[in-house]
Amino acid sequence: MPEISRFLGIVIYMYYRDHAPPHFHAEYGDYEITVEIERGVVTGKFPRRALSAVLEWYLEYKDELLENWRRAEKRQPLQKIEPLE
């Protein structure tokens, strides 16, 4: 599970052989969510502040996330994405 970003105790990652639609995973302690890149649909549970941080980061880096999804489909190395500032 390649890590693509880490901030505020949240780890963001993608799997190489994952299913459509394009999405990424986020972990925070014992919590885990999946976020669809194109629509922003969240599956799973996260504390409110951590979820807000992930969604803010997602909106800022949506294009980079889609590019990483394309890279993962081709089994190419994923690019690190800047953490939330």
C-alpha cells in the first residue's frame, strides 16, 4: 500500500490493483475512509476534524490524485503529494 502523503497523523495511500472508481484511502488511528476522487464521496468513518482536513487536502490535490490513479493502473511508481499545510 504505497503511501502518497502524511499530515496531522493522517496517512493517505493507494493500492496498485484496486477497483474502480478512482479513489484513495486515508487512515487516522483506528479510523479508515475511502474517498472517490472524481465525486468526493466518502465511505467509512473519521473524526470530524480529520475528515475536514482530508477533504480540504483532496480538493487542493485532486488532479495529482487522478494522475497517481492512472500511474497505479499502469503499475508505475506513485508520486508523493504535498501534505496539508
